[in-house]
Amino acid sequence: MTSTVDHEAIATAAGRDLEEASAQDVLRWAAETFGKRFCVTSSMEDAVVAHLASSVFPGVDVVFLDTGYHFAETIGTRDAVAAVMPVNVITLTPLQTVAEQDAQYGPQLHDRDPDLCCSLRKVEPLNRGLGGYDAWATGLRRDESPTRADTPVVSWDPKRRKVKIAPIARWTQEDVDAYVAANGVLLNPLLWEGYTSVGCSPLSCTRKPVEGEEARAGRWAGSGKTECGIHL
């Protein structure tokens, strides 16, 4: 077993060496390097990274955060992924139910303090859930928003002290669409209804973008918030 210091060095070298590698090769490297201490995280907006990972590492853990505020379509996508793909879906939940959170902080915290709500319902559960892993993969892409334009393919996550992998960082939306079409990958039905980024269901968290807006413009629209905190 390599040490944490070794993991940081591995991440730095891989970020350089795998910049031009295919998504499958990046994920194959992760599986070979970390084995069962590697997982994929998925918001269930689509199952692209889970599908890619399962093609090189059948049975890979796919971690999903059930915030208690998801659209029914998102939960349905999670259940479909678990049913039809060779992956092990693991659902993480916050320490408090929505009702318990409302009792402590007041209702609709997502409207009044979205950073705190995301911290309680996304960041803390993920930090806890990743405890048994040395590396995790995410579906971040550079073309999604200006805040993600410099996303490395492999990097060191200093807050969690883990290797962070973004195998499709260099992909465009056209690349995603082509992969989905070629492989019959599961998509969240909301994408067919005009949503381009799917988070929690309150309107303050997710709305359909208007024509000309970037893909993530419908997330926390009008608040100045651009990320839930997981990737900060």
C-alpha cells in the first residue's frame, strides 16, 4: 500500500502523463493503480463516466449523493444504472433528513443560505463517504463553465488528501452526445426536457437555462453561486 505522500506524487505525475490519454485509458490507469480503493462519483445527470469506468473495471463502486431534494427523474436514473450496468451503486445521505435540517436551520435553507445547504447535504456526506478510497473520479468537463476551464485530468485533492480524476475533462458536449448515442448510455430524462445541468429540485438550485446561456447557468441562477462546494 502506498503512502499518502506517494499518492500526491502519483497524482502529479499522472496529471502530466495522462493529459492526452483517452478517458478509458485514464480510468484503466486508475483501476490498475488503486483497485477497490477507487470509485466513481455520479450526480446521475447521466451515466457516461460510470459506463466508461465499468467498461474497464466491472463492478466499480459508483457513489451517489442523495440530498433529499432530488428530482424523481434523478432517483430513477440512479436505480436504472444500478439495475442494468455492471457497477456497485452506493448511495450516501446527509447526517440529517430534510425535516431535521428544517427544524434546526429553518425551512428552505437552500434559498436563504445555499452554501450551507450544499455543505450539509453534499460536501459533508461526500467527504465521509470517500473515507475508504484513495482516488475518485468525477464527470467534470472543461467546456461546462469558466470555473471548470482548467480542470486537470488527474490532480491531487488537498482537502480530502485523495487523487481526483476527471477522465472526460477534455471532452466537449458533442463528445458526450456521440458516446451516449454510440453506447446507449442512460441519461436523466430531464435532459430531454431542456435542462442542461441537473442538481437539486428547488427552483433556486436548478432551472432550465434560456437560449444563449452556458450549460450550468441554470444552477443557483441569480445568486452568484457557481459550484456546490464539492469541487472547490
